[in-house]
Amino acid sequence: MLTGLRIAGLGVIAEAGLEPGPGMTVVTGETGAGKTMIVTGLGLLLGGRVETTLIRMGSARLVVEGRFARVEAVREALDDLGAELDADGPDGSPELLASRQVQASGRSRALLGGVQVPLATLGEVMGELAAIHGQSEQVRLGTPERQREVLDRAGGPALAERLRRYRAAFAERRAVQAEVDALVASARERAREQAMLRFGLDEIGAVGPRPGEDAALAAEAHRLQAVDDLRLSAQRANHALSGASDGDPDDPGASGLVGQARKAVEGLADRDAAASGLVEAARAAVAQVNDFAAAVAGYLADLEADPVRLEAIAARRAELQGLTRKYGENVDAVIAWADAARARLDALAGGEDRLADLTRRREALSAELSELAAAITADRTAAAARLAGAVDAELAALAMPQARLRFELTPLNALGPHGAESVQIVFAAHPDSPVAPLARVASGGELSRVRLALEVVLAQDDPGHTFVFDEVDAGVGGAVGLEIGRRLARLAKASQVIVVTHLAQVAAFADRHYVVAKSSDGAVTTADVAEVAGEARVAEIARMMGGLSDSEAGLGHARDLLAAAGGG
């Protein structure tokens, strides 16, 4: 429920405030006084967009603030946003402060409970608390989308839950079908890739490379090709270590010389204990030199020319190079390519399994959607009968006793995002007229009454909401206006109703009455908003009835109207 509204810098309003009550609040004033700015301000709180041309001349920005009580319906969303509620409202419930600011530069800010939020979020949250029904809503009522929404709203929570499940399943099936289409479209490309990968793996498998094999073969080939040079160097090393091969004592080599050194230090140790440490060093040196000499001799013995092996190595290296030209810079890279190719083949084979899984899921979703669609159709059919009967009764009270409103459900060729049928409201104002699409046959006044009748019926299942009606009485007057006022008052027993009206017959039913008055100093026009009661309200009703606010007869008629409406 809206408990307070403050507007600053919007159109002709410099600053104004309203405090609507829990029942019916009306806003009246002369044509052009700025009544619609009240609705525009409320629209901004509901996430509506605004042109900077609506910012009051001379103002740097416009500001709209609204206080809302009884916000339990959006409490979870507010908690998720981190919004804070203010002190208790007039009925003891916490209040939400919603604010909208628009700079002359075009920048806009929206706040909920002190937290800045995107405009879309503002609209989503506030849309759960209030709704504006103006001339644009009359236009929307002529669209199939809005007509379906009206019927679904009448279906209650059960239909709403089925529609939620249906939309979720429909969206999933659409996503599944898109993936199926993508897999089918890429089947030829997958087959081509699989053939290429298998060819490569077969070619690599036939050669059977081993990790590091190319590097090992290159080293072995280099050794075999340089065997003569290697043997000469090894012979020199062997001679230096072991001496002459014929045992020439003048050429003992390193082994002989170290042996001689060991004998000499052993003789020293026999005569001088201080030389005993040299004996151990000499013996270690002899062992090391002998080991070194044995290793060189073994290496020399293995150095043999092997042209057959060299030829085999060359053939193997040619096979490996055939792979490295295609699959990697070396054998290790070729083996890595093969591992990746096997993993890719598994993934491509998994695509076929995925396609089968998706096909099964699509069929299951189709069956679920068919079942839900049948239940939705049944719910809509029942809701259509109930709602049409209740609206006909309301239209009869609004001076249209012979009007008929019906909901036509036309089966679709295939299940759509909202069910198995399209919804259309058809209407006839007279019994001798065939029903036809509402937007085509209803006049402006008839459309206003149809919209009001729908809201009155639907609001019975949606208590506590705030309804804002802008010119709901357009195109009507007299006794019909009185019935519109009576219906709005009845709606206000369960919900808060705010009405911008030009009809005294409607205004007379209000629990609170605000008047927008325009003044000008010759340069700047300003609109002020003030609550009227008592004789001031009688004078406003008289003005609305024909501008006779200074006439005793006019004031008397106004008092009679207020008394008849229960507002006197």
C-alpha cells in the first residue's frame, strides 16, 4: 500500500506530496492542471522511462519518492538486494522507501530501501506492489498477449504453477532441440575428422615410435659414422694410461708410474711413520688409475665398424622422419599427437551417445509438455467461463445489461511457449450483435468499462494491491460514471485504489480527495496539490459538475451527490 508520495521538479510540479489512504483516493483538477504528473511520478517508481523534457524548467533534476507499507510480497527480493525498511508505517508494518531521480543530463538513479538498483529491478519489485491502468492499458487490453495474461490471472495459483512448469519445460526442450540440430548439422564434419584421426593413428601405429627414439638413433649413427676417429683417440688414451703394449719398461704409462710412486712411498713409510698417510693416498690413486684404464680398454674393445647396423639405423630414422613431417617436430611430439587424437576420437564417438541422450530427453519433454498443455487448457476453459460470467454481471451494473464478453481459445498447430491455444477476448454490446474481437468493436467508453469490470472481478483474488487508474472514466458520464465510482469503491474495500478522474460521480466515492491547482506568475506555471475535505471538497465536486462552485444550487447538487455516494 502506498502511504506517501513526494514529487519534485516534474513538469509543472515544483514540489507536491500526497498521503493516500487504504481505501479510495481521487486526484482531480482542471484540464491541464497537471493531474497526469501524479500518474507519471508513480510510473517512474514502477520503473518507467521518462524524457528529460519533463524536468521542470529551472530544476537540475526531478525526484519521486514513495513510501509503501505491507510489502511482505517482495520481502524476500528486498532481503536479497540488501534493502532496509524504515520505521513502522501507520498500520504497524515496516515501510519501504522507493526513490527515483532523473538528472537534466539524462542520468537516472533508482533506490529501494537505500540501495541503488537497476531500473529493471525497480520495475520487477514495485510491479508486485502496484499497477497503473491508464489509456495505454486500454490499448494493451486489445492485444492477444494481454488478453491471455488476464485469463491466466483468473486461473489462480494452480494455473500459475502449471504455466511455470510448462514454460520451464518448453525452454529446456527448445535448448535440447537446438543442440540436437547442431549435432546433426555437424555429423558430416565429425565423420571427416574421425577418418583423418584414424588414418594418422594407423600410420603412427604401423611405425611404432618409442619416446626419445629419434634422439637415441641420431647419437648411435653419429658414433658409428665416426668409429675410426673414436678408435684413434681411445688408443691414445689407453697408451697414456697402460703404457706400451709390448711391456717396454721405458714406456710404463700412468698405471706404471703411479705404481712406482706407491712403492716409493711404501719404502718411506717403513723408515718414517710420518709418511704412512702417503701410502693410503698412493694406493687410492693406483686403484682409480687402474679403473680408468680398464674402462678405456673396454670402450676401445667395443669400437667396431658395423655398416649393417648403420644402414638399419638410417632406414628407421627415415620412417620416423615420415611421421615428424606430419605430426610433430620430434618423436615425442608425434606420440603426444597420437594421445590427443585418441582422446578426440573418444569425444567424437561420445557425440553419438550425446545425440541419443538428447533425443530421448526431447521425447520425454514433449510428453510432459503435452500433459501440462492439456491441464492448462482445462484450467483456462474453466477460468474463461467463470470470468466471463462475473464480468457480464459487472457490465450490467455499469449500464451495459446486454453486453457479452467471452474468451475464445483457438488450438494452435503446435505447442507454443504459453500452451496449446491462443486466447482472444470477443465482445458484443447488444444481443443482436455477433461477438467480435474486443479491440475492433468496443468504443472507448465500452473499453473503459470492460477494463474496470475485469479489474474489479480479478482484484477479489488479489487483495492488498495498489491500483492506479488514470482516466478510467474516459468516454462516459452521468449514471454510468456513478456506477464506475461505485465499482471503484467496491474494489477499494480489498485493495488500495488511486484514481485520476474528471467525473464528479467518481470523485464522490473517495475516502480521500486531492486537488491539483495551477497558478502562474506570468513567467512560470506551477501546480500545487492539496487535500480537500468538508466544504472545500463540496466546492470541488460542484466545480466538476459544471463549474458551479459559487452557486448554491451547484453546491447543493454536490452535497446530494456526496451523500448518495456515502462521502458527504
